[in-house]
Amino acid sequence: MTKERLIRTFDRQASQYEKRRIDNTQKRWRQNLLVEAKGEVLELAVGAGANFPFYASDVKVTATDFSKAMLEKAKQAASFHQVDAEFICGDIEGLNFSNQSFDTIISTLSLCCYDQPLIVLDNIKRWCKPNGTILLMEHGISTNSFISLIQKAINPLHYRIVGCHQTRNIPEMIQQSGIIIEKTESHWFNMVHLIWAKPGRIAD
Ligand SMILES: C[S@@+](CC[C@H](N)C(=O)[O-])C[C@H]1O[C@@H](n2cnc3c(N)ncnc32)[C@H](O)[C@@H]1O
């Protein structure tokens, strides 16, 4: 799918994402993850701002997304929850930040969308300070063979309608990226992964 079409796909879903901010299961997961967010925070693909209720009052968030409609909802969430946030509208696969410039980098439910998720993970490593924290909540292919079969079957149509892949192997991708996992939790037949990590070594 072209980037323009993908952006339109997410623009159309902005109101649904706004309503889903109060999903109770995700609330618990997001809360557990985001309690670790500190200092200068970069949030990739912020969507409608589902993480904003959980930020501590002293963090400074740089929030990115390529959907203007999502960013509008995220700005409202930031204002409602009094989060100190700056917004950048752009494709994260094309954006650049200075090396080692963020204390915390957050991605929730975004690795499913990118053309080149491994390059994004590599950038996350570079942009994170060496002692910084990477916090991820990502979904992908289940380890349950029946569920994974269904995921593979519906993936092409699901991607065209919703813009997100169901079949990415998240633990394998994180391992390939060299990001160092400190703690991980998996849910829903290992489809959803919560990851607390450090950037690890950056290639020269
Ligand atoms: C599944 S939603 C998740 C939103 C939010 N992170 C959350 O946890 O609810 C994916 C988001 O990624 C954004 N997105 C997808 N690909 C992107 C890209 N290449 N650059 C920037 N944003 C992107 C979409 O616009 C959408 O807001």
C-alpha cells in the first residue's frame, strides 16, 4: 500500500482510536509500561494519544505520527491530561533525530505498520541515550498454531482495511535489532508483548 493511502486509512480511524483510549485491558498494560517513562520522551506513532493519561507530570514528550487526524486527537488528549508535549507530523521512517537525544523512547502498537520495522528499531536504538529506556507494547503472530493460521489468512485483507500487519514476529525482530530486553510480558496467546529494554550497542 502507498504511504498516502496508509495515511488516509489511519486518518479515517482517528475517532475510533479516540474512543479506544479507555480500553481497560490496554489501560493496565499501558500503565505498567509508562510508569517507567522519564525525562525527554519520544513517542513514535502516537495515534490518538492513548498513552497520555499515564505519563508522569514531569516528562517532556515529543510525539510523532503521519496522520494529521490522529495528531488532532492526540493534541486534545495532551491538553486534557496536561502533558507537556510537542507534535511532529511526519513519516517516522523518514524522520531523523540526533543520536542519543531521548531518555525514553516509546512505541505502542506501531511496529505492525511500518514497511521497514527493523530500520525503525535501529533508529530507536540510536536516538535513545545509552542509559535510556525503550518501552514497547507490540502485537504480532501468536505462538498458538490455530490462531497464527487465522492471522495469516486474514492478514492481507486486514492490512488493506486497517493498515496493520498481524503476522510480524515481534520477539524475533527485537532480538535481530540488538535491543537488550530487561523484562518482557506476553499476553493473548503471545500475540501482545510488553517490553522494557535498553538500547544496547550501536553499530559504528
Ligand atoms: C495501530 S495505531 C497505534 C496508535 C498508538 N500508538 C496507540 O498505542 O494507540 C498506529 C499509528 O501509527 C501511525 N503510523 C503508521 N505508520 C506510520 C509511519 N510510517 N510514520 C508515522 N506514523 C505512522 C498511524 O497513523 C497510527 O496513528
